Amino acid sequence: AAGVIQSPRHLIKEKRETATLKCYPIPRHDTVYWYQQGPGQDPQFLISFYEKMQSDKGSIPDRFSAQQFSDYHSELNMSSLELGDSALYFCASSSTGQPYYEQYFGPGTRLTVT
Amino acid sequence: AQTVTQSQPEMSVQEAETVTLSCTYDTSESDYYLFWYKQPPSRQMILVIRQEAYKQQNATENRFSVNFQKAAKSFSLKISDSQLGDAAMYFCAYRMDDKIIFGKGTRLHILP
């Protein structure tokens, strides 16, 4: 079965640079979620999109922005990167047409800021 | 605010034995979903089991089962016949609206 695809899987950037993370949800899933997991931490919700509209927002820094495109893929844009942004970034997707609105997680993008 | 608390940062269990991971949560909602996720060394987040709050029957998935005590706001995970592949970080989680709120996790070690 198709899963959530995230690219790139690993990314190394320097401080003050910009990074773009991409997420391709499971086909026919209409909702995308972004989570940030710092080293030794639990995942923290950043933002979600339903049918290309922002549906919920968590503790996402103003330096970060995200959007969902017409093909339902999503991109998380991170500017003025800081050392503290080094983390594993998960994307998850779900379908409002399925029970439980279960979120399926992608493999994550590991971002290292040096 | 909804919170999820896992009081056991680490646990160890002998292979083939049974282990229980504890979780408590706080919510003012009456209908909600609870989850246990497994995160092995690969860091992939894998859903182990889910529980709907309106269901009194405890969820079971093969060797994994939960003890859901709604009044006590307790949601523990029991792993029977532990296997080496069960070694991972386990997160208890609560779904609030769209987002999932995770506990701090319990690292489970399986001793051969």
C-alpha cells in the first residue's frame, strides 16, 4: 500500500539559510499534518491543512510557513534557520472519509542546522 | 489544556514476558481518541493501537492490548510475549481536534 512520502530524507543547512521540506500524502487523503520532533523529545504539532486550507496551527515559529497544493502535497518552508531547528520533521496524512481520521506518518525528514 | 503523562521514562522486560506501560491524560472532553505509537530506532512512527473513548471495551491488536479506565483517565498498554522487535520508544497520544498530542515516551528494552 502507498505510504506518505517525504523528501528529502536528510537535509543539512547552515544557520540563517532556508529549507523546504516536501510531503506527498497517501492518494485520496485530503488532510496533511506537520510535526517537529527534537532530539530526545516527543513530536510537537506544527500545522495542518484540509483541502488546501490551513485547518489548525500549533507552536510553529513565524519563520516557518506551509501550504498545501492542488495535488494535496504540502511544503514546509523554514527561513532564517537556527541551531534549535535541528529536528526530525514528520508529515502525516489522513482522510475525512475514513473512520477515526487516522493519521498515517511518513518516514520523516531529518534536518541538521550547523 | 489537554496533557498526556507517561511516568516511566524507561522499562525493561525479559523476552517472552509481559510488560505494561502506563499513561494518564487530562481532558474535559467526553468523546476522544487515544493511541499508542511505537518509534523504533528507524524513527518511523507506527500506530500500535487505538481506543475510542465512547467504547467501554478495551482495544486489542494481537499481542498488544490496552486497559482503558475513562473515569481515572488512564490508558495503559500491555505487551504480551515480548519480542526483540518490540524494543522501541512508545508514545501514548491523545487526539484533540485534528492534532495529536504525545506524551514524553517510554523507552522499552527487551532483554534476551
